[in-house]
Amino acid sequence: MAGVLSRLNRSPRFEPDGQTHRRDCECVRCDVGFGPTERQRASARRRDVERRGVDRAAYEWARRKERERLARGAAHAYVERQLAMAEQQVRVLHEAREHSESDLRLARLLQLRRAGRSLHDAFDEVERRSG
């Protein structure tokens, strides 16, 4: 009885494909002579290679999609930063325009420059009038 129980306790050993019993498997099934044939082993290896190829292709596809998603996110963040910088520049220009419109000396200087006076003469004229 002890010999029978010791045979039943032996677990099967599998090939790397996880399906086929190895040649040195000592499980009850293989001991009785029902181990896989060479044709079954070759078929199992072929299926395993195909499965690994499919798994690898799915993994590569997922990685490519993730890289594309990250690239879109980076591009979106870049555009957002550029828009924020442009809005800040426009705000600064609007503030400068408001300041220049409220400054009478600057308005007089611009008026003289538009009239064709040189920059030096226009400065002298503004300084004389404001001084």
C-alpha cells in the first residue's frame, strides 16, 4: 500500500509551455505510459511560441499606445504653457498701453514724433514744456 501512495503523491513536471509533461516526469500518468508523444510535444511548443508572439505583440501595441498618449499629453501641456505665456504678454502690453495713454508727456512725445520731429528735438520740447 505504501508503494501505491508514493506514486500518487508524485506531481507532474511540465515543460516551459506549462501544458506538456516533461520527459523525466514521474507522475502516475507518465509512469503508466500515457506521456505526450513527440508530435504532441512539437505541437505544444508551436502553440506556446504563437501564444508568446501574440502576447508580445499585444504588449508592444499597449506600449505604443501609451507612448502616443504621453506624447499627446506633453504636446497639450506645451501648448497650454505657450498660451499662458502669450496671454501674459498681451496683458503686459495692454497695461503698457493704458499707462502710455495716461502719461501726458509720453503722449506729447509721440505727437511730436508723428509730426516728423527728430527724437532729440521732441525730447527737448517735452522737457521744456514740462519743466
